[in-house]
Amino acid sequence: MSLFRLSDVSFGYDPATPVLHSVSLALEEGENLGILGESGSGKSTLLRLMLGLAAPDDGVIEADGSVLDITSRRRMQAHRRFAQPVFQDPYSSLDPRMRIGKALAEPHAALGLDGDVGQEIARVLQAVGLPQDSTARRPRAFSGGQRQRIAVARALIARPRVLLADEPVSALDLSTRVRVIDLLSDLSQEVTLVLVSHDVAIVAALCPRLVVLQHGRAVEAGATADILSDPQHDYTRMLLSSLPRLPRPEQETAR
Ligand code: ADP
Ligand code: MG
């Protein structure tokens, strides 16, 4: 059973200007999915719909084997345990006044989770590689990369099956970026990741599956390795060619 299945999903903030056009995709357990596209292509909107923050105008989203009905409190409570977000900017996703222990305890209570909250906090701090005494500090005591670890820890409290990460390393400096990517890679053992990015290299490092989004349309989808070695769509080729760091010797000589 797919973790997520989107079938012909369309959506517009204003119905007159659709942002997503008939997008279909599936997320399978253990197969991290990258969503690649330029700024404004609808990546964050797609994640919002998968989180249940808005409903499609058309089409169906299934999660964990059933239709995601965002008008059902009960369904949404279950969905928040199933899929958790990680956002781009850890500075704005953490309350600056709240000590880390409280920031981690809060979702545990709000989601009505089982288990001892202290043990669960210890578990997620360990999972993201932060010291246990982090609980007593506030966000400003941490670097950008550490704050993003805290945001990931907060998501992991729910023991979700899926992490929906929206440009999770874009706000970080380069050296920190690598370490957070390593963390997300390690977590792939226990959660399946949907990773939104405009950066091909990050998607290639973490995601065996890929959907390329252009102006709200999924123009290419499949195995990341296949798409990167033999892109079928002009837009994908354009995204790849805008990445000078990616070695692509065959393509260079083919031009
Ligand atoms: P991406 O994450 O790929 O940059 P977004 O999903 O943020 O793309 O945006 C897709 C389109 O939807 C853009 O044209 C953007 O201006 C529009 N959009 C995004 N958020 C809103 C909103 N809250 N209200 C109206 N339009 C929005
Ligand atoms: Mg975005």
C-alpha cells in the first residue's frame, strides 16, 4: 500500500488561477520522493495539500490507505501522526521564548501520543544528534543547523511514517547543510521522506524517486537516476543545466 497517492489533484488559492494542474504521484514506503521545480512551480502548495492544510479543488489525496478528508477532525488527528512537516526556516518554526523541552513536549500532548514524554524527548534528541541537556535551552542558544535538528526532532515525536520537508536545508550555510542532509539520510531508515527542493544535488542525494514540477504540472516522474541521466523534458534539462556542480560529462559532449 502506498503511503500517499495523489490522483489528478488540482488546486488554486483563487479558483480562477489554478496553481496545481492534475498532479498525480505515489509515495511508497522506503522510497524517498523528491519534488523538484523552480520557485513558484507549486512545490510548497503540493506539500500543504499533503499535510491537509488545504483540500484539492479537484482530484483525490489518499494517505495511509484512505482518502484524506480535512473536514474530519478525527481523520486529521490521525493524519498528523502519520505525516509531519519540516519547514525551510527553523527560526520561524520554533517559538523563540519556548525552551526546547517544552517545544518537544507540546506536540506529544497535542497529538495525544502514547509513551512517556521524557523518554520520547530523549529518543528524538538522540535521533537528531543533539545533547540531552538541550531541553533546558531556548532556540537562540543554538546554531541554524541545530535549530533545524530541533525542528526535525519535533516532527519525529509523533513517530510519523512520512516527513514532508519543504526546502529543509535552504536556509542553512553550506557546511551545516551537509550535516542536516546526512541526518535526513540516516532517518530514511525509519521514515519515508518527501523532499521539496529546487536543488537537484540534494534531491539526488536523498531521493530514489523524483517528480519534476513546472507551473503546477508534473512534467516528469520516475527513478531519479533515470531522470538525471536521461531527462525527457526540456524543463528538466534546463533545471539540470543550471546546476554547474553536478558532473554530467556525457551531456556536455553531446551538445
Ligand atoms: P514553490 O514552493 O514551488 O515556490 P508555491 O507553492 O509557493 O511554489 O507557489 C505556487 C504559486 O502559488 C505561486 O504563483 C505563488 O505566488 C502562489 N501562492 C503561493 N502561496 C499563495 C497564497 N497563500 N495565496 C495566493 N497565492 C499563493
Ligand atoms: Mg516553496
